Amino acid sequence: MHLDDDEDGNLTRILKASCEDLNKICGDYDINSDDRFKELVFERSRYVYNDALEYFHTNFLTQINNLNLDKALEAIAVEGDSNAEK
């Protein structure tokens, strides 16, 4: 991906859309604190930039599912902790 002045706005838009899309799919992750999520955002952005988004979800299904599963297990653990306090 290029970082020319003309591309800056387009790349920002692609990165933002990728982050929002993956947050909807995988759960609420912070791109600044989770390296696996950040990597997926960059990979999705690369696919968008190269006009190949239709291949992203298939090629990264395992990573997407792992993040989704981690978020679900985290929610179960929090729920279990709150039930234990009662």
C-alpha cells in the first residue's frame, strides 16, 4: 500500500472501515492494545486496497473465529465471576 499524499485519506477510510467491520464480527477489540486484532485490521485493509475483499473472510476464517471465541470465553468468565459473587 502506498502512503502518498493523495492516498492518505483513502487509507484512513479503509483502515477505519476494516476496524469497524471486524469489531462487529469478532467483538469489541481495541486496535491499540490487541496485536492479533490489529494484524487482522491491516490484513483486511490490504485486501480492500487490492480489490480482493471477497477473499479475506475465507483466508482469515481461523483468525476471525479465534478472536470471536476468545471474546465469547471472556464473557462467560465475567458472567461466572459475577454469579460467584452472589
